[in-house]
Amino acid sequence: MKPEILILSGWGPYRDKVEVDFTRLEERGLFLITGATGAGKTTLFDAITYALYGYLSGEMREKNSVRSDFAGADTATFVELLMRHGDKEYRILRNPEYLRPKRRQSGSGELTKEKENAVLYMPDGSVIQGSSEVNRKLQEILVLDYRQYKQISMIAQGEVARLLSASPAEKTRIFREIFSTAVYDRFAGILRSHSNELYKQVMECRHRMEEDIHMLSSSETEDNEELSVLLSGESYRYDKIIDCLGEALSGHEEAFSQAKKAYLAVEKEITVLMETISLGEQINGKLLKLEKENETIRVLKENQDEIDKKTMELKKARAAAGLNGDYIGSENEKKLLTSLFQKEQEGKTELERLTSRTEELRPLYDKKDRITAAYESRNVYEGKKKLLIEITEQRTIKEEELCKLQKEYLEKETAAEGKKEAYEAADKIYKRAAVGIAARLLKEGEPCPVCGSYEHPHIAEITENVPDEEKLKALRDNYQKANRSLMEIHGKTSSCKGEVQGRMEQEEDVKRQLKEVSTALEGMEKDVLEVVDKMSHAEYEKIVVLYQRIHVQMEERAAACGKIAQEITIQRKRAQEAQDSFEGKYKASGFPDFQSFRQSVRSSAQIEFLENEINDYYRKIEASEHMISHLQEETKGEKPADIGILKEVLKEKREERQSAISLQNKWNYRLQEVKKIRKSLQEKQERVQGLNREYGAVKDLDNLASGNNPKRLVFEQYVLAGYFEEILRAANVRLSKMTGGRFELSRAEEVSDGRTKDNLEMQVFDYYTGKCRSVKTLSGGESFKASLSLALGMSDVIQSYSGGIRVETLFIDEGFGSLDAESLEQACQTLMSLVEKDRLIGIISHVPELSEKIEKQIVVTKTNVGSSIKVMV
């Protein structure tokens, strides 16, 4: 990246828009940025860095605090950079977030926030907007992120000597950030973690093997003398224990097989006994059941008479159920007739009530027009009365206001007269004094400018306490101000007086109207006024509507009563016809009278219950007869069996079987225990052997990477030492030129502090003395040369490890003040040797000697209204 044009607006110390043309500095490549402290030299670096990445180059600066305090409300804060990269031109326009006064202020001191934004103009004419999108695209173009760009292209103020005096730990942190070697430290950490995890797994596996051995029952160790001896030592021989358990396993299998055979023999005997007992119990059960069935059928036949009575009851109930529809129809016709009689009576009662209510309301309804007119007059009277109160209150307020204004007018009139007299008196004194001043200029023998006389017998004198023009003007202004205020209060007083007069006229008019309405009310009928006093207009309107509604309801109710009377005549005939029809049908069905029919009526549930009861009786008789026949066939020739002796024998055999089961379970438990523990020990022993092999290899790598080696060098330090030595070789090329071949930097092979594993200590070899010494013993000027050489060397190495990226612009901020004339010359020559075609090196400094040695300069001038820039070539 190579800057061509840099534009700053309202930025830092720069009040307005300033422009830096870097293309004028390209011929020799080396240029100086000079100016007073605080003028804004470093601000140019900040602006370039911010344009590219949205960050500033210095650690102490914040991008939201760069707006110039000198900038006006209409001046925007932004930075614009035109740069060339890879033979293509790019233009970047970026502004930070900042507060500025509003251009159209609705109140003093209002601020508005300008949001952060960025715009990138591509060589093909396309435009990319938005800070995040522009940042992503620029990093893709430059291939460097902000941190890498700052390390390669910027040697910022205060950082030039940082690496030289840094401790090994600090160098490790710096190089780790620059060369991204944290991955090697993480790799060593992974090895350490993996080694610890493997060791933990080995110990855990051995612990579990000990737990397996402790799970062996005491009977196992008591019966096996060899196993007991193996388990009595402080450490276990797991291979011997596994072999011993294998031998015990064979014996347990044989014992378990014998116990299982004994159990199966007893189980077979028990099965035969249980079958014999089961057969005897079945015969005895069937004989007992046959006896119970005979008793059941005897009891059922004793209830035959009761069943016959229920059969007759069911027959009558079915006949009555056939007549139920006619009976219900006759009853419904009677109920309907009764309902009509009831409706007729209710209608007559309601008609009488409505008639009575109408007679109550008729007097109020007949006077409807006169009562309504009275209500309207009363409303007008109340409205006028309220209006009179409001007008009277307004008149009182205006009269009080008029008194105050009149009093204020008199006071201001007196004050204005006093100020007028003071002004006129002072003016008079001033005019007389003007004549006295002119008289002083007269001389004997010279003509008077007024009368032309050459003699001046009575020259006017100047009186004391003559006011000057400013005092006279102030008195005149006071008088004119007081007079204007007097005119203003005069206008307000006149206006207020007119409003009081208007309110009085309105008050008289309303009083007249109120008297007219009151007279009209007094002439109305007494009973009409009583209604108006007794209820509101809305309540009276409800009474009128109620009367009209009741009148309509009376007509409707009278018509309904006539219709019901006709329906009663028709229904009386239908009810009699239905009664006659029902009587003929129940007599024809065998019921002598209605009472006999009613006694035979049963509900459907009762009829169903009778049917089920009768059917259930006959089903039980049939089932019992069938069961007796079946049981007699099955028990033919059989006698009850005595199974008590067989059960006693079965009990003894079951006890014998339980003993056989216990013995079988005992040997099975010991067999499974030994088999399970032996298998677990074998698997864990194989796992431990595999883990030990893996742990040995990983532990060796861990010791090597963690610095547990003869050189006490950790893996990351080994990699960093390689980078460090390359940087020192590149730095020594510049340091040799700047020191006349006296000094050479090198890495200390031996670590001064045996407790640390950092191996990035630096020393300097002095060819004058032929000895190595610490870089901390260098003088200020020598330290700057070494630091500058180291920074340039580091820049070269970083470039070589950054994908061959070429740095076309390098900035060096301050640090030359500690050099003598010769060292300064050598430093300039070294920097000049770095200048190649299309490469810029900028030095920011206020050292006077550099101004003489470097022709091309950017001069920053500081003033009390902001800084300005001038490019000198």
C-alpha cells in the first residue's frame, strides 16, 4: 500500500479541510514531517491507519475523540485516503462517530450524533459501504490485518526502543503476537494435558484392578491357599493372580455341575407328587360340586308358584302398555284445555292492571304541550342566570386589572417625567459647554468663526460637571425607553377599560332577558309548574312514552283475550272426544274400569325386569340339570381320595429341593464371581499395558516440549529463537552501518536465570573491546541505533513470513533527539539505503538537524485557531 492523497476535515488539531499530496514526495522516497509539539504530526499516521482499518496507530488515542475542538458546526469530521496498491487506485472515505451542534438549532446547545460510516471506491467503479464491509474488503486487498500492518509499516512513538529493553518474557509475548507462535505453546499444553490424562488413566485402571481383587469373597481366599499368599503382599502380581483364578474356575465349574444334577433329581420327584395330588383334588372337587348342584335345583323348584304369579303380572302389564299412548293423548288434551283457561285469566288480570295505570297517567299526558313549554322556559331562565354570573365574574376581574394598570400608568408617567427633566437639563448644560469649548480657541487678533470680530471682550466660560456625549446619550436612551414603556401601558389601560365597559353592557342585557323569562314563568298554571318542580324534563318524557306504550299494550291484550276464548271452545270439544275414545279401548282390552287399568300399568324398566327375572329362573333350572348330568358322567365309579399323606411327602421333598438350590446358587455365585473378576483383571491388565506404552511415548514428548531437557528450552521458545536470530541478522546489517562496524547484536546462549525457560535474552558484541555485554549498558544514542536497526530488521523478517508482502510505506515516529551529529548522519544514510523505487519512508521529528539533512518535508504549523499543513519539496 502506498498513500497518494490524504485529506483530513475537522480532525484533531485541524479545524478545516487539509490535504497532503504524497505523490510530490516520491522522487527520493525519504521525507520529514516536522512541526511544534502538539501541532498534529502523528495525527497524519492516525488518519492513514483509521482510513485503512478504522483504528488509530497510537495506543492512547480513541477514534471517537478525534473531532477537532476548533471545527465549526458545518464542518464534517472525516478522513479521505487515495492509495495505490498493486498498480490499482482505491479511494476510502471514513468518518468516526462524533457529536456536533445541530445545523438548524431549535434550542441553544443542542447536539446531534453523526454515526460511524465508511465508503470504499473500487478501481472498477463499484462502491462498498458500511464499516464492517469496508474493513473486510480492505483486509482482503492488503492481506494484512490491523495488528500486522501496524507491526510492519509503523514504528510508532515510544515503541522504537521497546523490544531492545524488553525482558525475555516480554519478547516472548511480542514475538508470539507477531509470528503467531501461540500454536506451539498450545501444542505443548496439549502434550502436557494428554500425558497427564494418560497417567491418570493408568492409575485409575490400576485402582479399579485393586477394587476387583477386594471384591473377592472371604470364602474364596480361605479355600485357596495359593491365592491367599498372592494377596498378602504389598503389591500384587496380577498375572499370577489371573492364573490362580483360572485354576479355581475349573474346580467351581465341576462343583456347580454336581449340585445342579442333585437339584434336577429332586425336582423330578416333586413334579410326580404334584401331578398325583392335583388329580385327587380334581375328583374330590367334582363330587363336591355335584352335591351342591342337586341342592341348587331343589331350592329353585320350591319357588315355582311365585314365578307363575309374576308371569300373570307381566301379561297384564303388556296389555296396559298397549293402551298407554291413548291414555297419554287424553291427558294431554285435558292439560292443554287447563292451560288455555289459565292464559285467559292472566290476560284479563293484565288488562285490568294496564287500564288502571292508564287512568293514573292520563292527567299528565293531556297537559303535555303546556308542561313541555314550561320546561323550555325554565331551561332558558337557568341558562341566562348562569351566563349573568359568568359575565359578572369577568367584569370584576377586568375592573381589578384596570385598577392595577391605572396605578402602574401613573407610576411610569412620574418616572418618565423625571427622566425627561434629567435629560433636558443635561442637554442644556452640554450645549452651553460647547460654546465655552469653542471660546477657548479664540485668540486676540484673529477673527471669531461666528461673528468675525477681531476683539473678544466677553469669552464664554465652561461650567463644572459638564456631561460627556456617552452620558448624554444614556440619559436620552433612558428617557426614550421610559416613554415607550409609558405608551405601552397606556395602550393596555385603554384596551382594558373598553373590555370593562363591554362586560357591563352585556350584564344589563342579560338581566333584561332574565326578567322577561321570569315574568313568563309566573303567568303559567300552578299545576303545570308543580310538575316542572317535581321532576326533570327527561323523567317527564319517560312518563309520556310510558303512557303511549301502555295504551298500545291494552289494545294488544284485549285482542289476545278474544282469540283465547275461541281456542277454549275448540279445545273443550277435542278433550271430550279423546276421553270417550280411551274408555272404549281399555274396556275392550279386559279392564272393567279405569282403576284396574291404572293398577296394571308398569314402566318399561319394570316390564323388562319381570321378563329377565322369569327368563333367568328357567335358565338356571336348565343349567343345573345339564351340570348334574355332566358331573354324574365324569364321577361315575369314583370315590373321594385322601391326599393328606401325599402333601406331607411333598413338603419333605420341597425342603430337600431348597437345600439343593442353595448349594447350586453357592457354587454358581462363586463361579460367576471368579469368572467376572478374572475377565475384568485380564481386560484391565491389557489396557494398562497399552496405556503404559502410549504414556511412555507421550511423556517423552511432553518433557521435550515443556523444557524438561538439558537446554531447558520449550518448544515455542525453540521456534521463537529461530525467528529472533533471523531478526538479529537483518538488524546487524543496519547496525553495522550506523555504528561504523563497532556493534553486533546476538542472542544469549545461556539463560541468566535458571528458574525460567525463556531463551530470548539479547547481548551486544563490542568490536572495540572484543567482549559481549548486556544491551542495557548502551548509551542513549547507541540504544536508539540498536532499537532502530532491530525494528527495521523485524519489519524485514515479518514481511518475509507474511506471504512475500512488500511494504511500500514505512513511518518512524520520533526518537532521533538522542543522537549526536555523526550518529544522526549514519542513521539518515541507513534510512536512505532503504529507499527504493516506489517506496516511501516518513520520519516525524522536531530535531533541527533533520530539517537540514532531509529536503522533502511536510511542515505542520500550530496556531491558536488550529493547525495547517504545507508540503515542501
